[in-house]
Amino acid sequence: MKPQYRRRHVAGFTLLELLVVLVIIGLLVGYVAPRYFAQVGKSEVKAARAQIKGLEDALDQYRLDMGRYPATEQGLAALFTQPAGEERWQGPYLKKAVPNDPWGNAYQYREPGEHGEYDLTSLGKDGQPGGTGEAADIVNW
């Protein structure tokens, strides 16, 4: 009589199976990640445009009360905090302090502007004038 050998069935994955799964996951990440991060960049640009629109509306309210836009020296802070000596100020014109752009940089404000009564600019992702794509300036003109 032959001795009986029992085959033990060990649950688990072989190294080859694990490598195949890792390659598939890597391919998926390589395909999906660039598309996802491109959408994040687009949403930051949209957020900056929306913030500039909100600041324009607040500036227009300020002008209705004061008869002029804030001076460059007063800046956008005049929309939230009453400037010294401004008796006609009816603000605050913003619910919160002036936000930074989506990349954490301050909005650039100049009155009088080169392109209108005032210029309002976000320097984009790179924080430098000019640029293309996400690094392009976002302006109110």
C-alpha cells in the first residue's frame, strides 16, 4: 500500500499574479492621474475668475457709496475695513477679508488702471506676470 500524500492548498497569490496586478494599477494611474490633475488646474482658474467677479461687484458698491474706486494705496482692503477719513463708507462690501487667489497670492489692484478705471489681476499659478495655461494672468479686462 502506498502512503497517502495530502496536497495542502495554500491560499494566496503568486509573485507573478501580484506583479500583473501592480502593472495594471500602474497603467490605470498613468492614464487617470494626468486627466484628474488637469481638471484641478482648470477649477483653480475658474475659482480665480469667480473671485475677481465678486471683487468687481464689491468695488462697484464701494464706488456707489464713495463716488470713486479705492485708491491704489488703500487697495482692496478698503472693501472690508473702513479707510481713515472716509465718512461716506457704508461697508463692509465683502463678507470676509479680501481672499488670496487660489494659488495663495494676493490679487493685484491698481487705480487708475491701464485697461480701465481700475485693473484687478491674479498672476496665476506661477505668481509671475505673463505666462500661459495655468500660469497665465487672470484679469478683469
